[in-house]
Amino acid sequence: MKKNLTNSNESYWTVYGINPIEALLQKAPDSILEIYIIDKPPNKRLKKILELLNSLVINFNFLDKLNLDKISRNNKHQGIVVRIKPLKFKNQNDLKRDITTSDFNQLFLILDSIQDPSNLGSCIRTAAAAGVKGIIINQNGSAKINEYVFKSSAGAIFNLNLYFVPNLTQSIKLLKENGFWIFGLSSESKNTIYDEKFIGKTGIVLGSEGTGIRKLIIDNCDNMLKIPMNKNTESLNLSVAAGIALYEINRQLDKEIKK
């Protein structure tokens, strides 16, 4: 008998799109409350979702496009909408435990007060693609992880550890006490990411597109670096900047390991 899914009285997220929902079914199926699929012949990707649902013994409902549009608040749902329990993430105590069991080239992305959910989600997706161990986020002053962040991360939220901490400075000090070198990105720095030699445990800090990294956080970085850009370019999108920095760090760390 298939598992029945009913909406509970607790709060829920409405998520949509094939990539995020496929990741959800593979990594956190127990979080699912309700699933709605468009009442049309499924394409290849939706067929794969249906196969996953059957293998997990999870019921779903068919709806017409009008109602799917309504449930998804007219967002691009690709024919599937899911309601899930809000996901839970790690904290400072988890961070303290996890870094004592790190690999040689452990890499953390540290996000200081990223308030735009789309930027936060895109940074998560970029970091996961770059092989980041985890992301540390200040819980006060940053966007909360919600359905919009989930969507913009394209399901990558399950591929790394997210740590929400009350004091980013204390978390950085904890990393440094455990052998990490911490670098911040700032367009005002004289040194570029290509001038620095990255060895071993590394953390890279990015601040919001509006205000950058806070001074107290800068004071606790070992060095501030910039991404060299054409003079006619004002700034990079946050997730693009994160990607450039993370891939360069990983490139150097990989070379160090292979020596």
C-alpha cells in the first residue's frame, strides 16, 4: 500500500521544478507532505520523477495547469509542485565537531549577511559544484533558507553542509584554531586570488553585494583578496565571484595533494 501524504497543521514550503524535486526525492523524501503533478502525458524527466515516486511508495495527485500555477504562485513549476516540511540545518556545535574530522583540503564558504534569497541559493549551488565541504552563514542578518532559496539552489542544498551560527566572528576564530586559513574577497584589496598560495584547510568569506564584508569579519581574516576585472566592469554577481574564487582555491589544493 502506498504511503498517504496529507497536509499537516505545521508550516510548509512549496517547492517546484524538476531538478530540486528530484534531489528532494533522493535525499529527503520523508520531508514531503504533498505532491501535485500536471494532468498531461509526462515528458522524459517527469517520467523519471514518477518512477521515483513509485519506488518510494509515495502517493501524488494530478492537477491541471491552472491549479498548479496557483499553488506555485505562478512560478515556473515544470509540471510538478511539492509541499514539504521546512528543512533543518546544522549549528555551531555541529561545526565544532565536524571540523575535527576534516580532510586535508577541507574548504568552507563563509557568507556574511547575504540577504537576497536568490543570491544565497545561487551561492549554495555554486559551492556544491565546486566541491565545498560546507557553508557557514550568520543566522541574524542573512536571508533565511526557504522555498525560494531551495529553488535557486536547484537541489544543491542537499549536497553540502549548511551551518547557521549566531556569531560569524566566533566561527571564524574556531576555524583558525583548527588550522584554517581565512581569506576575504574585496574589490579594494591590492592582492588578487591568483597572487595567493592556498595550502590545506581554507575558508573564503564573501559579503553582501551592497555592503561587502563587515569590518569585524575583515579584521579576523588572514588576508583580503580580489578578483581582477576589466576596468569597465563595476562588479560581479555574488555567486559568480564565489565560483571564480572557489575553483581557483580547489585547483591549487588539488595540485598540492598530487605533489
